[in-house]
Amino acid sequence: YYQQLFVPLLPAHDFVLVDLEQPESPFKSGSLNEFFQFYSDFIKIATGTSSKVERTEIIRQLKHGLQVCFPGSVQAEWREKWQILRDLTRTRVLYWTMFENRFFVAVYLDGDYIGSNFVAETQALTWTNQDTGLLFLPIGSETAIFSPYFSVHKALKNQLAEVVASPNGSRILEAEGLADQINNPGFEHACFKNAVIGAAPADLSASYRAFLFQQLKPAKTSNGPVVAFKYGVFLLLFAVWLWQAVWQIRNPDCREFSVRFLFLVTFLASAILPLSCMNYLSGKFLIERYKNQKFSLADSLHNDLKAIDDNGRHNLASHTAYIKSLNTVAKFEEAANQQFSTGTRSTFFNRCLSTLAEQKMLFTHVFLLISSKGGHTHLTGYYDSFTENTQKDFMVSRIIQNTRQRFKLFDSCSDKVDNASPGGSQLDFGGIEKEMVDDIFLRLIGPSTYIDLFHYPERLFEISLMFTSTYIMESVVRSGEELFLTYWFWNARNLEGKYLKEFLPAFPENVAATSAQDVTVGLIGFRNELFFYPEAFSQQKEHYPELYDIMLNSHLNRTSVRIEAEAQGERLLYEAMPARNVKAVLAGQKSLTALENAKTHSEQTEIFALTVLLIFALGIGMACSMYFIAPLQQIIAAIKTIKAGDFAARLDELRHDEFGSLGSAFNKMAKGLEEGSVLRRYVSESARQAARSDEHSGPVGRGENITVSILFSALKDFSQFQSSHESAEVFAVMNKHLEIANMAIEEQGGEIDKIIGDKIMLVFRHEELGGDLAAVSCAIRTVRRMNELACQQLLELDLS
């Protein structure tokens, strides 16, 4: 990989690849021949395999005039980072990393011959992610640099290359919506076609600006069967509608089916469409509710981690307050159970600090006490025991020298102020404390720290150094007229490790047997020296791969990470954040199983409820359609019956709706038709023909003379009968009279011309019956026949 890609790209350099399990046979390549001379010592320090003394002391080995080697705890911070190494005449660049905790790789470059596009070309060349593309657009006249991702997406590459090369690039950018992303100097992100584009912050002194393209993948929907069912119902209704349309085209005379189908489809649509809208709204509601619950869970996890961080501040404040409370020798005497004397000062403080360390009250690893009357005590702590350190140390010597100058200054100030008062030989204690505070303000000058001093006053007597891993605090201890200026050094891991160990919940003994659960962990240390809390996490981290990865990611990059992933068949929410008040990375996970189950249960309940409502609505729709279709079918059947000549068909008039009104009107019409059919028997054929014909035998508006014989028939004593009987009986007798006349003329000839009350006028047309004699003979025969029929009906007629 190195020989194929990097040899043509790199300037003069040294490349080293070492298998740490077989370090005697490394792979070396390059023409610089400088790093080869000290790479083995560098590997020991960088990987933390050197001795403990080398790891804890600040050492730098000078090779060829370049400062390249640091203690492991410091050099580890430069892993996978470019280190610029300079002296008076040359510049070198060092990059190193490790793979699988076994293979050590380092590149040592001649920095004087590195071009302005070196970093961009290296990043693009090594970008192997197939779903994302890395693009470097030039600030000046250089060419654009593309990662291998764009070799697959050539259309996008050509378009971006055209943007760079075209003099009208700004207008093309505006048309594509990329102008704001490329021209804005801050970090930007936006959608671009089927990808999300992120623009790195633009450096005014840089030659390129980096852009990242992330392809958007379609989200997986959990309600796929439901959507398929909905589309199936829709397609079924569409198929039925299409079939009905084809059937109607092939059968244009059948209107009955189209009406029934129209009613049925209308009611089904009226039932389904509201339920579809309800399903859409309920789905949106469930999605928003689930999203809000997930946000609440994420906020809960973040608040838990933040609470641990805030409590760590109080833990630090408590420890510093306890140290500051040891402001007199008497308080040390209580802890050491021993009387203080100047001759045994070192032994006294050694015993006192060891006792407090055994009681987990102190976590100091360096203790420096300087007396105002001369002399000092320098103790170094290893675990719970302290030993006196008599070796010369530049930093300790500098602190002692500054303290002596303070004592001289404030001793002279005290003499000037207190000449007239007894005890004027005492030090100006208030002046010393004031200068201590002034020094701290000088060290911590800056707006952010100045604000911190007001919000976090417990930090007033502390500073941080050695990559924020060690605290230093100054305090004053009195012993009569003697004054001690005390410096406390302690490692953050000891104090905060104890805090995290006590504060974080313990892990279950058998993680493999349990499902994914809510976990909160902490990490303190450097890349090659990590400490996990609870301590059981280091043995069980294989059960939490995602949590372990994001915690290391946050630790290495010092950024907050929040992701959602699946582990052990469950959805989990992860977050890792560098703590502000604790020198650690805090991470945690919360299970989304309860939310997922609740969401699934809600979706199932929604589907069940909508299914029941759909069935109920379909039933109501069918019933409503039948409510309309059944009367229509009855009307159609009654019309067919009347069309066949049966006028006795009737509809239901008891409905209290439009169909009831329609039935009543239809019944009246049928009754009229029935009465007309009865009267038609008594209406002369000539009148019917005249009514059916548009032609008349005479001039319009004038009468016509014809020769007829007329017979009048009446019921004898009808007035007396009518007054003494019910109307129904009267009507029955009149009906019998009419039937007798009708039967007689049907047999003999002639026609009924008028009916007036109980009187019937019968007309015999001479022309139609064959002459005068034939017409009169027909009339006489009719009289005889009517008398016969009247006798049979027990009626007496008055004929003339």
C-alpha cells in the first residue's frame, strides 16, 4: 500500500514498519536516513514500554538537533497527528500510529519540500469509505482533489470540476445550491441531490477547503405490510372501478347496475377515505411522539452524564477545601498523633501525609513545604507511603527560590508597617495570600477563565499542567511565628478515579446472561494507559463494543458523540462526552427497547382499531348503500310491473325520508293508472282513437253531426237508496250498474258515452253498426241484455 500510493507522493522521507512481536526485522524505506537511527527508542517511549521513571519524568531526547521524543503519556497524544519538528536550519514532519496493537508505522518527512497540497492529496488518497466522498476545492488556482468515491460518481465529479474550472462558477454554484456551503467560512451542511454535503471551516491561509459528501440511504419502514395492504385495497378498488367502466361500455342499455355501483363505490369511499386520513394523522402522531420520547431519553442520558460531571466539580472542591483547611500545624498533629518539632519536620509531615493517604483523605503525590525561617521539606508519594526526595529538581528549585523572595519581600513590608506595634517581626500574611491570588490571576488570565473564577470559586487555588493531568495548589500553614508556604501536587486520576469508582453504579457479574441495559461508565488516562470505571468494564468491554468505541472516539478526539445503534438484538442510544470538571470521558447507553415495544404496541393497537373501524365502516357503508339501493330496486321492480300492465304494484309509504315521499307519489300514480285502466273499459273506442290521433274528421273548432240511437239507463229509486245506505254500499251498486252496461255493449255493440251519477248514457252509431235498423236493433238487444243482468244482480233499472 505504501509503495503503490505514497512513494510517488512523498518527498524525501523515512518509512518504518515494525512488528512488535518480531522487532528485530523491521521494514525500512526512504532516503532521509535520520529516523532509522532512533526509531527503536522512540517506539519504547511512544508505546509506553519504557520504564516507569521514563514515563513519569519530563524527558526529551535530542536527535540531530530535533526534539522528537517525549514521555509515553505525552507522545501518545500525538498518535495519528502530524508533528512539526524544527531547528535553526531544517524542518521535519513525523507521523506515527499502530495497528492491532502490534504493528508500529512511522513516516518521517523532510518538511522543507512539502507542497501546499500535500495534506489534501494524502487525505483524499487514503479516503477509502465507499459511501462518502472527500473533496478539496482550491482557494486559489490549484486543481480540485477528489477521493476514490468520485471515480464511481463521475457525473458529480464532472459537475464539480466544471464549477472549479468555469469562470461562471459562482452562478453554477448558486443554481446548484452550493454557493453558501463553499463561500461561507464556517462549518456548513446542506442537501445536494441524493447526498448531504458538509463543508469544513475555511482557513484563510489554506490552499484548499474540504467537503464531505454522504450518500442518503432510504430509511427502513417498520410498517411495510400495512402500507402494502393499503396499496392492495386501493388497487382492488381501482380494478373494480375499471371493470365496471368496461362492463358499462359493453352494456350501454343497463343503467340499473351503474346506479347501484355508483352508490356502493360512493359509500365505500366515504368509509375508507376518512379512515385513511385518520391512519395518516395517527401515524404522524405516533412518529412525533416516539421521536419526542427518544429525545427525552437522550436528554435524560445527557443529564445523567452532566450530573456526574457537575458532582465531580463538587468532589474537587471538597478535596481542595479539605487541603486548605490544614492551615495550622495543630491540625496536622491531630492527623499524625505526634507533636511537631522543627528537627523532625520531615518525619512529622511524612507520617501525617501517609496516615491521611491510608484513610483516602489525600491523593497527593508531591508535597513541598517551605518555611519562612529557612529550610524546606520535599516528599514524594507512592501509593499510600511518602519518602523524602533530596534530589535536585529544576521546578522545585524554582518554586523554592520564588517563595524565598516572597518571604523577604513581605518580611520587609511587615517591618515597615508594624514598627510601632509589638510583633512587628511577623510576616505580612495577608500580603502573601494577596500575591498568591494575583499570581493565579496572571496564570489564568483570559475571559473564559475569568468567568470560571466567578462560577467555580473552588478553582481559585489550583492550576493544571502536564496536559491537564496534574493539579497544583498553594496553601499557607502556620506554626506560631513560623509560616510555611505549602505546595500540593496530585494526579487527577487518583482523586477522580476514586470519585468515579464510588459514584458510578457497579456492573452485573454476568453480563452475557443479561440483555442490553442502561450503563454509565468513565474513562481516565491516555491512549496507551487507560483506566475504566467501574473497573469491571475493562474485563467486560467486549459485551459493549459500541459503547467502548464511542468512548475511545470521544477520548481521542475530545468531542461529544451521540449515536443510535443495535446491539444484542436491541436498539440502544449511546453518548460519550469529555467532562468539563472531571479529567475523564463519561459515556453511557440507554436501551430503546421499551420505547420500541411501546411504539410497536401502539402501532398494532392502531392497526387493530383501524381494522375494526374499517370493518365497521364497511358494514355501515354496505347497510347505507342497501338503504338506498333496496328502495331503488323496489321502484325499478314496480315500474317493470306497471310496464307489464299490472297496475296493482305499490311501494312502502311508511319511510320518513325522500324514499317515503317518492313511494307515496308513485302509489298515487299507480292508483291513477289503475283507475284509468278501469275507466278505459267504459270510454268509447272512438274517444280513445281521437285521443290517440292528431287528426280530426271535422274542421278545427267546429262540431260534427252524426246519426245515433241513444239509450239512458238509471237505477230505480236511487235517491232513496242512497240516503238510506252507506257510501261503500252505494258505490258497490253503482259499480254493478256500470259493469252490467259494459258487459251488454261488449256483447251487442255500442259504447258508453257518459256517466252522470247513477245514470249511464249509451250511444249506438248508425254508420258504424250498419244502418238505422241495425243500430236500433242493437239498442233493443242491449236493453234486453241489461234487464237480464240486472235481474241476476237483484237490481231494477229504468231504461229509456
